[in-house]
Amino acid sequence: MKMFKKSALTMCVQASLFASISSVSFGAMAAEDGVKEKVVGIEVIEVTARKRTENVKDVPISVSALTSKKLEVLGSSGMDVRALSAKVPSLLIESSFGRTFPRFYIRGLGNTDFDLLASQPVSLIYDDVVLENALTKGMPMFDIERVEVLRGPQGTLFGRNTTAGIIKVQSKKPTQDFDAVVSASYGSFGSTDLRLAVGAGLTDTLSARVSLLKQDRDDYIDNKAPGFEQDDQLGGYGETAGRIQLLWEPSDEFSALFNYHFRDADADARLFRANIIKPGTNELVDDFDRETIYQDAAVRNKQTVDMKGSSLKLEYDFGSHTLTSVTGYESAEIFSVGDIDGGYGAAFLPNYMGPGFIPFPSETGAAMPDHSQVTQELRLASNDLGKFDYQVGFFYFNEDLTIHNLSFNTLGGGEQNGIAVQNMETTAWAIFASVDVELSEKMNLTAGIRYSDDERIWDGTLVQSPFGAPGFSENATVDDSKVSGDVSVNYRWTDETNLYARVATGYRSPSIQGRSLLFSAPHTTADSETVTSVETGFKSTIAENTVRVDGSVYYYVVDDQQLTAVGGTGNVASLLNADKSVGYGFELDSEFWATDNLVFGASLSYNHTELQDDTISVAGCGAGCTITDPLNADGRVIIDGNSLPQSPEWIGNLSARWTKEIGDGELYVYTDWSYRSEVSFFLYESVEFTGDALMEGGLRVGYEWFTDGAEYEVAAYARNILDEEQLTGAIDFNNLTGYINEPRFFGVEFKANFF
């Protein structure tokens, strides 16, 4: 095979990164004395899970790393960040808000709340900047170096709202070397995906990288509601995103990295489908058609997002220490309207409603016209002093936003008939320290502590009620301060295997929920939740570096867990604190080079969660569901002993890649399969609102070839190749309304990399 040394280096780096949890490595070609040899085996993975660049084997945390190559495969169908769901152990991602509002769950901990004020126990760190609002967490992942999934509390280095873990995204950075990547794909439903990234040195000290993404899909879902018939009315989207980075390195000691990024998206809001669940079961109705809806508000179903942000990372290396400053600014706006009842007409209209029983129409929306987030981190870290290293730092966070909760008169042509306005300012700051001590040649001890202070100031006003109720105003302030930390030990048992143990704590700051003002219900608050987690595990590379097996076992207790009771009669959402919940389970990940040309990857996780509070109860479903929990004397549902919502016990992933050299290139076949067991959509358990187990598979067949200064690839691919149709969520309101997973998708792609 013909290949220059630069291509060999590129492929080796890709292979080393791609040898990550729940992924399969690529073979690389090494040029040595003019002889090309294929590099086979497990490569070193470097992560920044502890804000230092380290070999993942030496990090006493359960962590997965996904690279750009894996992300490109998973996102081949134009899928958003939800493509990562069930692709690594213990991770699930879902949304009832479309492509813009992902909800993350790690080890069963998450938040099903759909309000724009909702907090989550999984934090997203994108290019060293924490993204707090769930809307900002939908930023597309393009031109990415890697994504790290850190499981368990991260209360020392990352602080608040990380009780479940962290998703850490790192984009590709500018270098002095020229590099250009362009890709184009076309697939089902007229979908196009165009990506461009160019990086190079502008001067001897200044480098730049520009990355662009443009995705489009045609509408393909027909509306067959009587009087509203229209073919190809919904299902499409258009999205543009970009990033500009400038890296200034005037000396070996100092660097400054500036990052500007934006996102513009225009898509449908989540498509709710009325009465698609068979009563008494959780199956889809017999005549269900994925490409057909029956809605009288479909023409107004839309969602627009405008996001922009920037960051400045300064680093100064003093020799024995490095001082790092990260300053970030984010702004996001959204307008979203959806047909919540999922059908047309109403029971009080003569012979006009469907599909099924529609008690009354519901068309609501949300807007965030103003939002700003400012963050500042200052960190001093020692540089390999020997037996003792440390980090100390300060963090500041401020977010100011305004939300409009809206309702519309569907039967009156969609005229706005209700609005509630919420304003909230969040201010938080923290100081933290972490030390790493070499106890012996084989054992390291890490310990950290963080003090955090939070305050949220909120006010809300019902300006116009959809039911003619009088307007009113409320205000609230919640604040708290907490100490969190962790202690861990990493033991190098053999040259091939490391053992570790970790005890960690974390907390989620107090929350406020004011969305229900729109329906004349008062706001609710929830106190801070705290978590204590115990974990032990191993990381090993064996069989002459051809097999990697990693594993972990954990147990955690969440005290005063924040929960959101969503929906029910009245369509309100309210916060509450449960006494506690417990979770335990295990995670296994493996990679196996069967031959020089065939490599397998497999992962499996078991997560058991249980609410423990015999005093807590919630309202039952709004209509038509079969509740399996006991009721109290007031007719409310007792949820003591239930698993947490959207918390599957089993998550598994299997992948394989086969390659064969042909001519000046390589033919490959890649397949991956992900599985999650059944989930409950709400705090209470019912027959209808339970999602069955879901398995989805992907296949990619391609050919890569190499020329002087360039690499090329053509591929055909498919996602959800078995065309599985399963409920992934529901609306607990006035009928058996639900939404489903993404359809089967076929596509072709061309990619070129020039250097």
C-alpha cells in the first residue's frame, strides 16, 4: 500500500484514540526503514478527565472515550447528540423537545423535566466551558477530537450539577501543520450533510482552524387530519453550525486559544402522536404509520434556535507549574411550538376528533428571547514534581435568562391565548483543590475537595391565562453552599493491569420550576440533592496487547433527590425532593483483535435504581393508562420502590470492523449494535407508559485510499437497519400520546483529507 509518513502518523493517532471504550480500533500503517507494517493491537488512549492529559489506564474513574471517527459513524444519518445514547456503558440520551434539548442519564440518574429552567445531574463541558442550560447542550458535535464520558460524581474538579457524571467534548485544535477535511453525504428523506474543516499556521506563532457544518432534511411526514391534509409537511430540518479558533503561541511557555462558535437551526418541534399506544399494553396501534400524522396544528409546528458563544483559554508554563485561565460566554435563543395533544378536533365538537379520543386541544410552546452565560475558571497545576502533584482553582458562573411559556387557541386558528414570563439569574462560585501522591512505585493516591456556593433569584408572572383566569406574580430565591470531594487509589497490579477504588461525593444545586404558571399553578422548588458513590474497578491490556478488558462496580446513595412530576391532569410539572434513592451496578468494556484485519468491541452495563421514600406520592396519569403502583387514601400514586424514569437496567453495545487491503487502499466493513432494556417514562409505573427494550444496528461499508498528501474515503451506510419502531417517550396529559425512535436511514458519503 502506498502511503507517506504523514499519512502513517495520522492513521496511528486515529488508531490510538479509536481504541476506546465501546469502539473498535483501526489498523494503521507504520513506515520504518521504508517497510510498511500494519500496527495491530491496543493503543494508548489519552484523556483529560482530571484536567491533565493522562493515559486513561492511569485514571481512577470509570471513563469512556469516543473519537471523531466513531462520532462520524454514529452521526452518519444526520443524527444529533442523541446518537451517543447506549453507545457506551450506562449512558442514555433522550428528548421530548426535538433536536435541541437533549436529556442525559448516567447510571440511571437524569431529569425528565422539559422546562427551559430544568437542571440536570449530568454536566456537558464543551471545549473546557460548562454548558448549563439544556438548550445549549444540544450544540452539534463536528470536527471533534474526542468525547469523554465520565461516570459517577465529579464534585471536585467540575463541581455542581455533576452528581451523575460528565460529558466532556473536545474539538480539534489549530496546529502549525496544514490540514483540510471535507465530507459530503446524501441519504434518505433528501438528507444532506456537508462538513468542512481547515487548519494551518498563519505565522510562525499564530495558527487557525475553521470548522463548518450544514445539515438539511426534507419534510417527509404526511398530515391526514381532515381539513388539514398536506403531504410532506413535517419531519425535516435545517442546521448550520461553525467554529473559528485562533491559537497564539509566542513562546514555549505561553499560549492563548480563542474560540468562537455559533449554531442556527430550523426544525420541527417534537412530533407527538395521539393515541398511538394500545390501551392495556405498551404496543403501538396496529395501523401505526411512521410517515403519517393527524394534527390540526401541524402548520405551526416549528422550532428555531440561535446560539453563539466564545471562549479564551490562556496557559502559562512556569516550568514547575502551569497557570490556566478559561473565560467563556454563551448566548442561546429558542422559539418552539408543538401540537401537544397530537391529534385534531376535540370531544365537544360534533363528530370531529381523532385519532381516537381527544378530550380537548392543546397547543403550547416556549421561547427564550434572552439568555447569557458567563464563566471564569482560574487553575494552577503542578507539572510532574515527582511524588506529589496538585491543582488548585477558582470557578465563577453567572446565567441570566428570560422564558416565555405560551399557549395557542388551536380551534381559533392558532391565535396566542396565554403567556407566562419567567426571569431567573443564577450565580455560583467555587474554590477547589486536588492532590496526587505517589505512595509507592505501584500505588497512587488522589484526593480532592471543593467548596461551592449557589444562588438563584426567580420571578414569574402569568400575563395571560388560556382559561381566562386572573394574572398574578410570584418570586423566589433559593441558595445553598456545599462541600464535595473524592478520594481514590490507583494500583498497578501488573504491567498489564491497574486496579482502582474511588469514593466521591457531589451535589445538584437547588432548582425552581415555574412553567405551570401558565396554567395558574404556583411555582415549586427543590432543595439541593447530594450523592455519595463508592466504586472499584480494573483496566487491563492483555494477550500481547491484543485484548483490552475494563470493568467497574459501583454503589451510590442520593439524598434529597430532585424529581419532577411531569404531566397528569392539569398538565402541570412540579418539583419535589425524595428522601433518597440508591443505585448499584457494573460496567464492562472490551476490545479484541481477532486477526490483523478483524477487531471486535463489546460493552455491557447493569444499572439498578430504586426510589426509597414511603411518604412520597404523585398524581396519576391524565387519561387512559393502567397504573401498576399502589394508591394512597387520596388517590395519589405511591412511587416508593420504583426505578428512576428513563433508567434501563441493561445497556449493551457490540461492534466489529473487518478490513482488506486492495490496491492502494483498504476495503472495510463496520457494524455496531446497541441495546437498552425497557424503561419507565414517568415516576409512577404503568403498562402503557413503559418503553420496550430497543435494539438498533448500524452498518458501514467503505473504501479508503491514500495518495501523495491526501486520504480519501467513499462509503455506503445504514442506521437502524432493522427499522425498529419503539416508543421512546410519552406525554402524560389527556390521551395515550407518545413519540418514537428515529427511522431506518440509508446514505452514501465521500470524504477527503488533505495535509
